[in-house]
Amino acid sequence: MAITKESIGLLHRTLGVNTVWLMVNKGLTVSDIEMGTGIYRTRVSRILQGRDDITLSELQKLADYFEVEALDLLKIENEDV
């Protein structure tokens, strides 16, 4: 599979959707995530919106915070999205 601008955009959106799902199901706020990960609130918001590239260390911080594997945050549940 080639890495294209579209596939990167899909990963951004998928990360955002999956992280929002975890956040909502745990009753968390962006501020909670900031305090728990050390990632600034504005940066968290942009990640949740699928608008920014994420570093591997930020991805791991989010995964650790939500107690999931980093790759789980990037999984596309419905390939028809």
C-alpha cells in the first residue's frame, strides 16, 4: 500500500474519531487528556479534529493514557468510511 496524501488524511481522521470515542466513553475532557499526557490542550484538540500530524511519542502518550495499543488508535473499524 502506497502512502498518499489521502491515506495520511484518513489516518488523521481515524485517530481523531477513535480518540474522541475513548474520551467520550470515559467521560473525559480535553483538559483531562492534557493533564494526563502532557500534550497541550490546543494540540489535543487539533489531533481530535484530525487536522494535525502526530508524533510517535504523542501517539504513544495517548495510547498509554487510554490503556490501549498505539495501533488500536489508528484502526479503521469500518473500511467503507
